[in-house]
Amino acid sequence: MRQKPRLAVVDDDESVRESLPDLLREFGYHVEAFASAKDYLESPYLDITDLLLLDIAMPGMTGPELARELTRLGKSIPTIFITANRDIPSVDSLLGAVPVLMKPFGDDELRDAIESSLSTSTRPGSDRS
């Protein structure tokens, strides 16, 4: 039997950390939420995350900085960035081809981004049986 994908939400906004995991669980995913990049990096969930939903603008380590740190650590975790800041200059050039969802985003938009990111993931172990 295929195990449910494990998603991590890293966002400093408490309302996002409370509501988004509930929705993702309704979609059928295992979910853990973290208030900061530091909290996520120090958690055991780091080694089992199949997909990361990551806020771009956070105090301390930003979302893009966390993504770079994960790369430095040799962690290849598919990532979807989320942000409410529509004034970020050239998000595509900042983050490359990584999906970016603008808050507020719809359920279907979120589900499509997750399914697309999981289906194109080449991460070892991402197809758990």
C-alpha cells in the first residue's frame, strides 16, 4: 500500500500554520507545520519530507535562504513557495522554475501545484510503497 506523501509547511503566519495543514490533511497528506526555517531544520521531519510549502518572506532565515541551505545540506526536497507579497521583484528570476503561489490561493490551485510537484519529483524515496 502506498504511503501518503509527507508535506511540511514553513510559515511565520500562525493563521496559515493552523488552516493550511487542515486543508492538506483533507487532501489526504500527512502534514507538519513549522513557524520558522530554524524549527524545520532542527526537526526530524526534515529527513522524511516529500514536499515543502515554504513562505518566501519570514523573519530570520527567508524561504529562499532555507531552500539554499537545504541544497547545501544535500537535501533535494520539492518546494512550492507561498507569499502574500506581490511586490517581490521578479519572483521567477529569484526562485527559478519553482512554483510560487500568491496568497490567498484557491484549493484547486494548491492541489494542482502539489500534485504536479510530487509527480515530477525525482527525489529518492519519493515513491514510497
